[in-house]
Amino acid sequence: MIRRWSVLTALLTLVALVLGALPARAANDWKITRYDTAVTVDTSGTAQVRVDFDFDFGNDPGHGPQLALVQRQVDADPNRWRNLDITLGQVTSPSGAPATVHTESNGDVLAIRIGDEGRKVRGVQRYVVNYTIRGLIAPDHASSGLDEFNFNPVGTAWEVPIAGVTASLTGPIPTTQVACFSGRSYSTPCTATAEGNTITYAAPDLAPGEGMQIMAGYPAGTFVGAEPTYSRRFTPANTFTANPATLGTTGVVTLAGLVFVVGSWLRRRRNEVYVGLTPGLTPPPGSAAPTKLIDGSLPVAVAFTPPKGVTPGEVGVLQDGRADSTDVTATILDLAARGHMQIIQEGDGDWRFAQRHSNNADLNSAEQFVMATLFQRGNSVTTDELKQPSYAELLTQGRHELDLVVTRRGWFRGNLTAMRVRQGVIGLVLLLGGAALTFVLAVTIGWGLPALALALVGLLALVFLFGGRGRSADGSAVLVQAEGFKQYLTTAEADQIRFEEGIDVFSRYLPYAVVFGVADRWAKLFEQLAAQGRYTPTDWYVGYGTFNTWQFSSAMHSLNASLSSSLMTSVAASASTSGSSGGSGFSGGGGFGGGGGGGW
């Protein structure tokens, strides 16, 4: 039963979210059969580029081609970008294919999509793309002493093979040096021929991922005002600079933050206790006793009954300073054991809760909320129905109501909810403020490390300061009683169980065993007692089939798992680069610009 319920729980809580994005396609028979780039550069360094190419879609129709033009790339100095200013001009299709243009830019690449989303084409289609680009000139290059024109007419990010690759460059005056390279790393020489002011280039057929680089050198001073422009490139090395100043400041911030968080945590966890009274006792009504704050816990003596007038849910909150799903589950079991409802097992992992009466005058506000929410639609509800969003409050608000009950009883040194909100705000301010400061300091002066340390302090504050606060003297006394009762439930043997007249000890104490995490042991003790004829089945639980002790113990385990899973499910349902810019281009390795493309 338990194994099958575990499988069912896993299936109920499994959520798969699949997000997909469609990249540029490169069908098997798509290819470019001719790719010609004509460039004209003037003395200002502005280049007019005309790309004329034939895209063969074969028998696999597509909408059109896609091009990606590089707008910035890493400079020889890794702390800066070299910027390329690109302006797209006219785009046409002399073959009559749709030539509607859609562009997008992320600052690194200008993406150009050509074609009509509602129409596809086949066979060979011709396209002509015009654009201007600035930033291709390296004036008076330190290695060559020339004004170098360095350009990748074909980048290495193309997804289709390209045949018939040619290019031409027309400059303001004849060139003094030319070069051409191709391949994945632009290291294979290709043809370059100069005649007058024009150089023609030709490369072998290019496979996907291979590109073409063209070079031309002009006497220094040929290009005026063609100096490249740069922008800062943010890297971990320059935004999170590690030097004595930043590391020292980071250490100070971290140490101060740890002192703050740990100190606050220790202060919050200190418990108030009565001085001069036996642990677990409180002063008589109307009298007072001195108190003090202590670290740690008081000595505990075994108690054979739970604290008087304290519910299992309240004990759960008192233990760790916060209400959780186990405390809500224990509250429901306690209400059943006290006769307010009956729990009926209808199948393997299927349960029904039936209200026995509507007189809830003896219940605290948290218990009244649980009853009202559980039976909001009638006198019975199943665990399947509890998975619906309308029952989410049974867990979320139910925990809050338990916190309020314990707060009103004065067992903690402050309001639990208010303290969590206050500490949460402090943690969030430190976390978000530190994150914002990290960004500002990182991109301005490279001091991201100290601010990041502040954000981490905020995260630690959220983790360590979001729990409960230290208990009051009354709360410490009740906790000692509860811990004593926990010892009894944990260590008692079957022949040591104390039965009280008219009380079903097993049922009354089972919810406390759930809170203490010893429900299995408690149920097994009563298996032995039932086998000895010392215990008869309780009337608040109705199993399916003939009652036996194994079934009851297993059923209690299954009920706890099923109820917790249903409540958690209801909560979930209510929520649900290219090229190098360093050395002379005459040695290959890639130039400026380039990019890639494909079809769509």
C-alpha cells in the first residue's frame, strides 16, 4: 500500500515544463550556389556593401534566407568591444521571391530575416542585400604601418554550404598589399588580385562553419576620421576586480555581515525561563517569578500526558517556531480523535473525511478554520477533492492561524508572523540592495566583489533569520512538558502504556506522535496491544475490508502521506562572437564583421 502510494504521490507532484525556440533551419538539401560581395569604401572609412547570392531551397520549400551581421566583437584588449556601425539598406529578390525584411538586434548581432511567413518558395532564388558599415579600418596599424581594411564578407556561423564565393573591394586609391583567407579559423590562403582601385577575391567552396576574410592595405593617412570606436566590455576580471582594496573590503563586509546574522540568530534563539522554578512549571495564577534568558534548553523529565490544554498543532509550532504541513495534518487527526470528524478509507490511498457534528464551540480559532475550510462544500470531502485550488487555504492560511493561536498564548517573545515579515524585509533589502549595488559598482569602478558579499549576507539573513524567535518563560515551560511527553512516546513499551478511564489513549496521543515524528512507533505499540486483546479499534477511523492491526498501522502511514500530498497539490494548483581584432589582418585569423545565416 505504502509503496504504491509513494508512486502515486510522485506522479501527482511531477510537473514538466517544455519551452522551445525555433532556430534558423538548415535543411539537408539547402545550399547557396553563388555568393558575391561587392564593397566600396571611401576616404571616411564608410563601406557600401552589396551581397548578391543564390539560395537553393531544392525540394524542401522555405520562407527565405536569414543573415546575421556582427555589430561588435572583442578587441585585442579583452576589456573592450570594437563596434561596427551597420545600417541596412535595400533588400530585393530579382527572382521574384518574397523579400519582406524583419530585423532584430541584441547589440552584438543584427539579425535579418527575408521572406514572407505566409509563403514558401522552392528551387534557386536570388537575393540582393545592401548595407553600409563603419569600423572596418585599422588606421596606421602597428604591425604593417598601413591603413588596413579588414573584413569578413562570409562569417563562420553559416549553417548551409556556400559555393561560388567571390568578393570585390573598390577603394579610394590603389592598394599596396592584399590578402585573402578562408576556413573555420580564416587560416587557408585564397585568391586576391588587384587591378587599379579594385581588388577581386575568390575562395573555394565553403562548408557550414567556414568563412572568408579579405584584406587590403593602403598608405597610412588614406582614411581620415576612420578611427574605430570602442565600448567597455564587462568581464568577471574587470567587474569583480581582485586586488588588496577590493578583497580587503569584501572581507570586512563579509565578516561584519556574518557577525550581524549570527549575532541576530543567537539573540533570537535565546529562551526566557523562570528562575527558581522546576523546569516545566509556571507561577501560580496572579503571582510572578523572576526570569532570565538562556542559551540551549532546560532539563526534561518524562511526562505521561501531553501539556494540559495544548493541542498537537500548537506543540508543533512551539517546537520549531513555525507552523508547517505536519502541524496542520496533526490538527486534522486530533479533531477526528476528539470526535469532530470521521476518517474513512475507501480504497488504496483514497480517503474521505466526514463531519460528525457542527458544534465547534470547544475549538480554538485555528481548529475552527480547519473545520470550516475542510467542510466548505458539505459534510464530507475526499483527498482527491482536497487537491482542488479552493482548498489551498487549508494549508497556507491554516499554518498562519496556528501561528496566531500560539502568538496569542504568549509563548514566544513577539508576534511570529510580524517577526518573520520584519526579518524577511531586512533580508530582502540586503539581498536586493546588494544585487543592485553589485551591478552599479561592478560596471562603474569594478568593485563588484564587496557588493556581492553584501547580497550574500542578505541571503544568509533570509535563511537564518526567517525562523521562529526565542520562547517566553511560559513557552519554555510548556515546551519542557511537551519534550517530556515526547520522551514517553519515544521510549514507552507496550506493557508500560498508561490507560486512562474513558479515554482512547492511542487515538488521543497519535496526533502528538505525528508532530514528534514517532507515529510509526506509536502505531506499532498498539498493534501489540491489539494482538493481546488490550485495545479495540477506534470509531473515528473506518478501514475498508476486515479490520486488522497491520491494516490500521499501514493505513495511518498512508493517510498522513495522502493528506499531506493532497494539501500540497492544492497549493501548487492555486499558484502553476566572431573574428579577432588584434594583429594585422595580413596574417589571417579573421577580420571585422562577418556573422552567419541560414534559411527559415
